[in-house]
Amino acid sequence: MAEPVRSDALEMRQISKHFGGQLAVNGVDLVVQAGEVHGLIGQNGAGKSTVVNILAGRLKPNEGEVRHADRVLVSPTHVEKHLETLVTVVHQEGSVLPALTIGENLVLGEDRPAPSTVSRKAMRSRVAGAYEALGLPVPDASALCSKLPPADRKILEIVRAFSSGARFVLLDEPSASLDPRMTDWLIAAMHEAARVRSLGIIFVSHRLREVQRGTDVVTILRDGKVVWDGPCDGITPAEMVGHIAGKEIAARVGEASQQQKGPHGPASESPPALKLTGFTCGTARDISLKVDKGEIVGVAGVEGQGQRDLFYALAGTRRYQGVVELEGKQVRLRSRRAAMQAGIMFLPDDRARQGVIAPMTIGDNMMVASIGTLRAVPGWRSRAREREFVEKERQRFSIKMAGPRSFMRELSGGNQQKVLLARSLSNEGRLVVLFEPTQGVDVGVKADIYAQLSDLAAKGLGVLLYSSDEDELSLVSDRVLVLGKGRVVAEFTSEKISRDVIVEAMVGYSDVEAQLGPEPVAGTATA
Amino acid sequence: MTQVYRAPTPPTVRSVESRYRASYLLTQPTLRVWVLAIGLLIFYFALSPSSMNFGSLNLLTENALPLAWVAAGQMAVVTAAQIDLSVGSVMSLSTAIAATQMGSSGVDVFGTILVIVLIGAALGAVNGFFVAYRGMSAFIVTIATWSIIDGLALLVLPSAGGAVPNGFANVINTTSPVSFGAIALVVSLVIWMWVRTTAGFMRLRAVGSSAEKAHWAGVAERRTTLMAFMFSGFAAACAGLVLAGITQSGDPNIGTSYILNGLATAVIGGVSLFGGSGSFAGVVGGAMVLTVVNDVVFALGLNSYLEPAIVGGILAVAVLTTGLGSQGSIIQGVDQ
Amino acid sequence: MNQLLDVLGTGLDLLRSRRFPAALAIAGIVGLFLAALFMFPSFDSYSDISELTLFGAFVGFVAAGETLVILIGGVDLSAPWVMTTGGILVAGWATAQHVPTVVAIIGALAVAGCVGAVNGIIVAWLGLSPVIVTLATNGLVEGGLLAYERGMSPLNVPTPITHWVYTKVWGLSSAGIFWIVASVILAILLRRSTPGFRHLATGGNRIAAVLSGVPTRLVTVGAYCGCSVLCALAGILYSGFVQIPYYGMGDPFLFEAVAGAVIGGLAFTGGEGSFVGTLIGVLFIVTLNQFMSALNVSAGVVDLIYGGAILFALAVSGPGSAQKALTKRPARRPAAKEAATP
């Protein structure tokens, strides 16, 4: 620890927590001084969320305690009442209530004697005060949050946290829904709050460059333990990766990245796997793009730029206008089945809501898309073929599971994703469309998935993926398209791709705003 | 880092639209249902000019009252993203108790009224307990309590009959100069204008929007859900009392049709089956719509069997045109 | 050996989800039987079993239909009047209009199928809540039937049906055996056939099923259609029992069917449940019925006990897989904040 611990610091001492037999967090020490911005990084499964939940008072540790100014806030037997007046948390999954207005979300949870009235004027002034204090333009306090794009909702949560009067603010992956300019604002706001108001800020992120720019001190978690802790200037991003992932995995990712830039270039004679002309759907406007056979094309863009409309329309679940050609033949994607018959395979992002079929076993989950083929007699399932299929897929994707008859909830996020990927790829096709394929998945599984994508491209399929992780895009794709306000605003080929280049384009899209005219009509506010 | 941060892109919320522009107003469910109600009323008067007088308006509000009240209870529960199928049997039970237990003295009347609404609230609390504190599906719990309360009603009053004291009946049945129904509706609307500004109603909407997020925002979501069910039972009991007054008797089966009609009224009145939004003013409008439809069917000499079909049609139109093309099923709650 | 394991596996699969409530139900049935033996000296267990299976058939077909629909996360509240329609149409056509019995039966089932198809189409394509749609259909079918049959009387059930309903095979009711066999067949179809798998997938997570190419809308229409047909079948059988069908005869069966399904372990979230579980649950309900009528219990008390049984079964089942899959909710909730602005 560089500085001596001040008396008003927030301290986690020797925190351990296990779930079932699994140790999630093991002897973690973390000290956040007042007036510092403290970064917390680590891959999924490293124990970050557990640490966050313990600091938030949602979980009691099995050992250790959280202290502040000689008071024990959290211990195995006790959680301080009104903890959130001291430590406020902006959670990753978002806590804005869509049916309520901005003003209502801001004041919700404040102590009131019931049933007192909530006057519009009071809400308006609170909203104005809170936003202005952070240098933001003031929105309409009676706007319904269901109509706000995700970035604005996240900003609302951040504003709420900073205006709540708490001494420590914990931000868990806030930049996932923010575009680069807003992330700049956030970083600046964090620093200002730390310097001027002496708040202690904990910034959890998996984006190393943000952590570098935005924090003073960094703690790195791996496998539930602290593997590095110290000032930000004292470590390079490369070293951070080494600590986060451990040496072997860093090497595997390095290998995988060599493979990506390998020989599979597009075969220029045959018609492209996918060609879109004048494609319009929801927020996506007049998009023209192509994916050659054997090519991996990545799409970048902050949430809400039309990528969800584009991808889900390609999956066949949204109506669109424009021309879609697969290997030179025009097709009409009227439904998911039509898209599947045309050869489009699809992997959605939201595992829980759109992927995992909870009451069914792991084996059953794998088979859903191809159940029609696993039969001896039409209409009758064949156990033998099903067994074969499941085993084959298990090996192909190296899925760690107890057995095909156990349930999905027993699997880690990464393995669940592998099961869903196996499902999506089980009906052979020519184009693979993936929406955030490595969300919530640890680095080891990410590497596996990248390898799978590379395989698919090598086999001659076209791959189109969207990811909010620009590092991933630059690692995996042969070409990257950037979406801004529903249109393709930039395109990069593999030599020029690097994360910074992509981000610049994304930042630059707001210049495009002036050229393209007024905002697209919000049919789908949550893209 | 002491850089001055650049003003970022402003949040993309439309500046407050002129709230008086026609296109905006027409999207407001409450306004639309009232436009529909008034339109139907005019249609009705056109069909039967002899009814164009205050007397029939009084009768209309009188008949709409029990429906509006039971639908108000449904609205509270649906706003919390739940459903209550036991309201009909609570109404039946209320009429049964009223028709058998209500003595004629003033004290007796008020005493019985108090007991009935307390029973309604208590039964609602049972529903609320199982749904909020035991995590059971509201649908199946309220089907079970529907059966239980029906049983209670049958035990109290095995078949339609009984009698309600005259004093009570007369008050409820006043139709001139203004009907009891109209007065009661106006009073409830006034109370509503206050309720919608309370923090409690905001918490109800929060819970309906997302119980989990409301929980983490500090809302006592289980207690809020419990109170919603208690209110539903209370409202159904009040509606039952009015019915008892109107029919001047009790009937253990009278409430069954109010389950669908109550839900329909709420939905037509703009309450979203997803939870999180709803207005009692819209509910009253919906009650008026259904009641006028009843009269229109009669006036047109149509077979009364067509009434469910017409209600169903209006319901479908209401649900579809609110832009919530797939309102989602109450049971599933899954949506694309 | 592998095949033996497969058969055992199928057997276990049949009862797989929610084993506990079904086991409790079996215990309940046995318990009630023992109690009856003890309490009623004239209790002749053998003939009563035959009666139980007979009554079970009436409730059971409705329950099987509801199981079909509840498995995909819906419900069919039009069962009462579709059931009544089945019985009345057959009686009306066969007796008053001298249509051959078999044709009348097929016709009635076809009508029911159309009603179910309408339910399914509206739910699947318009996305309206099944509660509202099927409640409305119930009313419409009532209206339609009353309007259609206004002129027809007397209504007598054709003799072949009555005759068959009262037949016994090896001392057991033939209708009862029909129901049990049908339930087992449905159970096997659900777990081992491709359409059955798609049915379960649709119920387990509709969006995931859509994205995997399952024709969920067809599955939905099929489910509601099948449910209505089964309800009409129940109505035809029941009319054979009462010999003179009456309007509203289907009304009590919805509760009993849903109660039986829940007691047998069916989850309302969809994707979990078994036809065999429903079978057991219905047997329990019917046994309970017999018991209560032997005790001469009034209609009100019957309703009370039903509701109580459903609640009990629900409380015992615990949360379904869907709920278990969600993240665990930690115990403490934050107290409301004190005055906020610094």
C-alpha cells in the first residue's frame, strides 16, 4: 500500500465468501481512501461481483469485515443499517424502473412518511440540481424511463449515486452502456468528485484503458484472490492482462489472435455469404454491407445504434425493408424458420431470457434447434442419436458439465454459452450471426469461442458478430463496421484495425450526426 | 487529471411535447376510453331517443359503479404485475353476508358494512401473503381462493335469496336528483386525484415495473404487493355491497361475471397487463363503456349472448391499439 | 440391458418433474382409502375403484387438456362450456336429428377443435392473454350453444355411448381404462416424440424456442385445439353417464381439473409437468370427492376443500426451475435513505 491508511478509508479486511463448496472470494484486502478513484479489475468469475455485493451489503462474508472509521459495516453476522447512505452502488444490471419517470426514479427509496405526496415541482428541482452538479444538461423530469435509451438510464443511475450524499460510490461496469464521450465525462466526473468532494470511488471495469485513464489505484482479482494492488502508474496494460488471466491463458489468447489474422482471407470469386442492400429495420437505416465466405466481420457501436434491429432482423424475428442476399440468392427472412432454412445461424446475447430453457436438461437444451434430425423414425426421438449428438458437441466445444441430464443452472456462464453456441451451430448453414457472443464469459471460454469462430471461417462460412468489446472485435474480425445512429459510419480492414481506431470512429460518429440529420424515430428505444 | 470535461451529447429525451397536441392526447389511454364512452353514449341515445334524459344517465352510473370499483381493485393488482381471480367470489360473499346478516338498525347496517369490507381486505391479505411472501403464482393462488371463497359464500347463503334492509337499499338505489352511483364515482375520482400523487402509488408502479429493482431501490416490494391484494379484496367487497343494495338480495354466484368484466374494464381503461401503469379515471371510463354496451345491445334488440363478443371485441381493439400488440400473458410475463 | 435402462429412464422421465407432489398425492389416495375402509362399513373397495376410475375419466380428460395448455404457459378457461357443448351436440344431433352416433361424435369433436384453434390463433398471433381470451371464448361458446340448440329437445344421449360408459372390463370401468391408457400414451408422446419435445421447449422458454426454429405458434394452436377436443370428449363421456345432458354440466370440472393438475405437480410457468402426474392428481381429487360425498358434505365445503388442496399442493411444490434459475435474492433489503442532498 503506497499511502498510509487514513482513518476515513473504507476497508475490506480478509474477506472470504463461499457458495456451496466453491470459494468465490478468498482473503481479499481492499482499501479505498476518501478522495481516490480505485479501480477493481478481473475477469468474470474472479470474484468481482461478490466483492461488490459484499460492499453493497447484499451479501454477508463468511470471514472478514468491512470497516469505516472504526465502525464495522459488514461482517459475517451483521450488516449496518442504512449502509447505502455511506456506500452507494451503481449495479451492472441496471436498476432504473422503466415504468417510472426520471424524477421518480431519482427520488425513489427516499424515506418518507407514507402516504405523502410527491410534487412535480420538487422532483423537477431535484433533477435539475443533481444533473447540473455534474455538469450535465437537465432532462425532462417527467419523461418515462421506458422511453430512454440505455445510456441515459445509466447516466441517471450515476447521477443518482453521486447526488445521494454517500461518501463512497461504487460503479460496477458503468461504461458498458456508455459511448466513449460519455465515458470521458464519467472519468472526469469521478476525478472531480474525488478531488473536490473527497468521495471515495470504486470503479469496476474490464476495459483496461479506461481503468488506466480513470483510476489512481488498481486492485486486480484472480480466482478470488488479490494478485496485485497499487498505484495505476506502476503497471502497464500488458502486465495487467498477465495478472488478470494468468500466464497460460494470456498465451492462449495471444495464440488465438495469431490464428485470426491467418490465411483465411475472403474467396473473391464466389458470391459473398451475405450481402445487404438498403437494409432498414427500426433504428437501423439504409445499411449496405457484405460478408464474404470465410470472412469474419465485426460490428461495433454503442448500445442503441441499430445493431440489435439489424441482427435480430437477420435472425428472422423482425420485419425489415431492403434486399438480403445469401450466396448470391435473394431471400426473404419472414421468420426464424425461414432464416434457418436459408442457412442463417444465430446466437442471442441474453442467455437467461432468450437462450436457456431452464426446465430442460443440458442435453435437451443443446438439441432444440436440431431435434428434427435426431430421430430414427419421423416424429419419434432416438435416444441413441441424441446421446451421440450430445457427446459429440460436448467434445467439440469442451463443455464442462456433470452429464447431459443435469440442468443448465448448474453450469457456469461460460459453459452455458458453449451449450447455446452448440445449439446455434447444430443446424448447418452458411452464415453465423452472433450478438455479444462472449458476454459474461471468462477469458478461457472466450479464447475457445474465438477458436470456434476461426474454425467456422476456415470452413468457408461467413461470420457476422456484434460486440461491445472493441478489443475483442479487433482481435477476431477481418473487417469491422462501425454503426452510428443506425448507419454504417466507418469501415476498417484488418491491417488498420486496432481498438483505438474503432473507438475514434465511434466517437466521431457524433460529427456524422450533423450530416445525417435528426434522430431516427424511436420505435425501439431499447435497441 | 484536471481536464475540463466537454459537454457530452445531451440525453436524447424529446423536449416536453406540447401536451395539448392532438396526436399526443390521442395516445393517452384515459382520454381514448372516455372518447369511446361518450361516443357510445351518443350512439345509444341515437338508437333510443326516449332515453336521452338524466334518469337514464343516473341509471347508467348506478350500474357502472360496482364494475368500476371491482375494476379499481383489479387495477391495483395488475399495476403490481399480478392478477386477482378471486374478486368475483368476494363480491358474491359480500352480497351473501349482507343479505343474511344485515339488521335494520343504523348501527347494524354500519357494523355489517364494516365487517364485510374487513373480511374483503382480510381475504385479499391471504392472497397477498401467498403471492408476495411465498412466491406463488398469483394466477393459481387466486384460483384456489376463488374456490375457497365461493365455498364460504355457499355456506352463508346456499342459493340466491335473503333480503337487505330497506334503509340500506334505499340509499344505494337513490336515482334522483343524482344517483348514488354518480356521487360515489365522483367521490372515488376525487380520491384518485390525490392517490396518484402519493409516494405509495409510485411504489406500487415501481413494484409492477420490476419487483427486484424496486427491492434494491428500497421499496418494501412484498408489503406493497400485499397491500395491492388487500385493496383488491376491499374494493370487491365494496362493489359487492353496492350490488346487494341494487338487487336487494344476495346471490352466491353473482360475482362470477365480474371477473372477466372487471379485467376487461381495467384493460380497456388503459391499465397495462405488464404492470407499472394505470389510471382509475380510465377504469371509470371503461366501466361506462361496458355498461353502455349492455344497454346498446338491449336497445338494438340483439341477443344478449352477443354481449361477451362485443366486449371481447372492444377489449381486443383496446389492447392492440395501445401499441402493446403483445401484452404478454399474465402467466408467462415473457416478451420479446 | 441398455433398452431396459431406456424403459426405466422413460418411466422416470414420466414422473420426473415435481416428483414430490405426485408422491404426496399417491399417499393421499391411499390414506383416504384406508380412512374410508375404516369409517364406512359398507365400503366395497373393489367396486369403488371402478367408480373412481369412471369419474376420474370425466375430470381426467379435461385435466389432460389443461395439462397440454398449461405446459406451454397458458390456460384454457373455456373448458366448462366446450365440455358441455360436446355432450349436448352429440345428443342433439344423434337424437333430435338422427345423425349416426359416430358421425355425431366426430362432428362434436371437430367443433371443439375449431373453438380450440380460435383460442390458439388469437393467443399465438395476437399475443393476448390466454386468461382473457379463453374466458371470453367460454362466454361465446355458451351463447352460441344456447342460440343453436334453442329448438332442440328432447336431448337424449344415444344408447351406444351410455351403454359403453357403463360397461366394465375386468371389473374396472371401461371409460376409466380408456382415460388411463390415453394419459399414458400422451405422457410417452410428450417425452419421446419430436412434437412433444417442441411442446416442452415452447413451454420452457418461448423466445429461446422461437430462436431455435421451433414453430411455437403452431405448437400453441395445437395445444389449445387438443385441449378443447379432450374437453369435448370428456363432455361426451359425462353425458353418457348422466344420460340427459344439461346446460352448464361442464362448470364444476374446470376447478377439479386444474386442482388435479396442480396436485399432480404441474407448474404454471410452463415446461414442467407430466400427464402421469396429472393422472395421479385427478385420482386424488376424485377420491376426495367420493370421500366427501360419503360424508354428506355441502357444496360450500367441497369448494373450500378444493381450494385448500390446491393451495397445499402449491405450497408443497416449491418454486419451479425457472425461478430456481434466477439469481438468489439476498436477505437484506436496504432501509430507506435519509435526507439525501449533501
